[in-house]
Amino acid sequence: MFQRLRQKWKVNGPQLALIICTFAIGGSLTGYAGRTLLNEFGIHQNWLWVVLYILLIIMLWPLAVILVSIPFGQFSFFLKYIRKIGKRAGVVRSRESGVRSQPSGTKLTTHIAIFASGAGSNAQKIIDYFRDHSSIKVALVVCNNPEAGVLKIAVRENIPSLIIEKEKFFRGNAYIGKLKEKQIDFIVLAGFLWKIPSLLIKAYPGKIINIHPALLPNYGGKGMFGHHVHDAVIANKEKESGITVHYIDELYDHGQIIFQARCPVLENDTADSLAQRIQALEHYHYPAVIEGLVGKLTR
Ligand code: GRF
């Protein structure tokens, strides 16, 4: 059971012990405070006492565990935990703007698939961003390279992954069946190096986006990935570069531009130093752009 809790909450052993202590002490404090308050008001133990006691417990418990969590060093865990419960109970508004609850009978959660072939630093940021999201879930990682770092991230994050083969992707059904099986609503490319077949684009119209580490329409197209992009930007003595989020079409880095952010290219920049600046922009903006687009879809 402890092992399962550690995985679920992504904490180590000592932290789990502190969390359990906080729950125990916070719970006891809540019970004690509830009983004391009711006695102070002279309420006798009858059905009204029970009802008031339950109400008091519900109101006091979050306060008690938050207070106890401070000396135990678990404040941020409990803040998140209580927010999550509050969101589920509908008493805490989601911090996300734009994503509204859907009419009953429709799907409440939008499932995202991340397509990635590499290290997966963007995938990690997207997963982190949507971990406790009320209406968006990263439900699948799709990868064409069994050695890719992104697959390790998927395992660590408990997200199912799908390794795809070229033949089936381009000449089969583009794994549409598998994506539908996982109820994927929206596809996010994050370092995925293959083109997207028309079949898949038609199955997800306006629902597949990509991020490119330059200001498109410049420095895009076949072969323009990773350091090739930054080398070209530096070689052309550009004063600025940036990132572009765009819809996918049948050509490389070509679909309609959704969002761009810029950064300077410095005199002494190398492809590495520029890549770092660009990556920081990607990590900062991409998850929020995805959230905004999904929000529009579900409105
Ligand atoms: C990013 O620079 C992205 O713009 C491009 O591929 C890279 C992926 O990096 N499409 P990572 O695997 O997310 O670290």
C-alpha cells in the first residue's frame, strides 16, 4: 500500500512518513476542535450534534492539515492536495481560464496525446502542467523511437505509451484506431520528427499542433530540426529568434501559425546557448498555448 501511495503522490519514503503524520495529527486536531466547539456552544449529543460535527470537520480539516503540514515541511503537497479535493467537490475554481465544464452527457476531460521522438523535455513540462488539471489529461505518449528519453518519462509518470512503426503509420491506418481507443481528442507534437499522414490530419482536423524552435516561416522545413535550426539562424546573423506553435498540415513546419514568442540572438551565441534560451521559451509557453486551444475547442 505504501509503495502505491509513493507512486501515486510521487514522493519518497521519508516524505510519505511526514505526509501520513500530517494526516494523522491534522485529523485528530480536527476531531478535537470540532468536539470542543460543539461543547462550548452547549449542544447535546443528538442528531443535530452529529450533523454539525460533520460540517465542522469538513470545514476545519483543510485548515488543520495545512497548519500541521508547515512544521512537517509538507505545505506545498497539502496545498495541492486540498486544491485538488476542492476542485473535485466544485468549491475551488480551476486556476485555468478558458476551460469550462461541459454540458452533462458530454465528455468532461479532454485527452491529449503527445507525439515525441527525443529527450522529451517539452513532454515533461506538458505533463507537469496538466498533472492536476481539472479537464485536460495527458493520456498517451506516442513515439517512433524505442530508445527515446520520452518513453522513460512516460513510464515514470505512469502514462501509457505507444511505439509506432513507419509502415503502419504511413501506409496503414496511422494508428487512428489506437488513438480513438484511448479517446484522444487532441494531438501535440513535441519533437516528433516524422510528417503526419493526411489520414491522421483528416481524423483530427484543427486538432494537431506542433512547436518549432524558430520564427516560422523562416528556418523551417525538411532537415530543420535541433541544432540545424540554431546554426542557420546564427550563420545568417539574425538579431532574434524564437518559437512557433502551429497547426499541422501535410508539409513540414507549414501549417497555420497559432503563436510565436521571441528572444534575442546574442553576438557570441553558439547553437547550444541559443538552444537553451529557445527551450526556456518553449517550456514556458507551450503548455499554456495547448490549454488555451483545448479550452476553445470545448467552449
Ligand atoms: C523542441 O525544440 C521542439 O521545438 C522541436 O523539437 C524539440 C524537442 O525537444 N520540435 P524535447 O525532446 O522536448 O527536449
